[in-house]
Amino acid sequence: MTNGETVRAAIEELRRAIASLDNALDMRFDREREHGEVEGEVRRVNADRSRLAQELDQSEFRANRLEEVNREVSRRLVTAMETIRAVLDR
């Protein structure tokens, strides 16, 4: 092999190495971008989960309050019915 051929072969090998490095960098950037997208989605899911948990807590509080009011109304209705019965039995 002559010096010129050796230099050309070395340059071609260098071009292939640079192309390979360029491909590796592109793949790495793609993975980083995808990773960032996944992290963003995880943050959105966590925010939704927090919001839904808060709404659930509020709904449970409201349901408990309605249950208490329902018991009070029921108690008052029983008292009213007993009073009416007592008046009618006289």
C-alpha cells in the first residue's frame, strides 16, 4: 500500500467512525428527548392523581356530612310521627 492509499484508507475509516459517532449521538438525543417526555407525563399523572385524591377526600367529607344530616332528619321524622300518634291516641 502506498502512502496515499494509506492516508485515503485512514480518512475513510475516520469518516466511518465520525458517521458512527453521529448516529450514536442522534440515538442518545432521541433517548434523552423520550426520557424527558416520559418524565413530563409522569409529572402530569402525579398532578392528576393528587387532584383526584383531593376531590375524593372532599367527596367523602360531603358524603359523611350528608349521612349525618340524613340521620338527623330521620330522627326528627320519628319524633314527629311519635308526637302525631300521641295526639291522635288521646
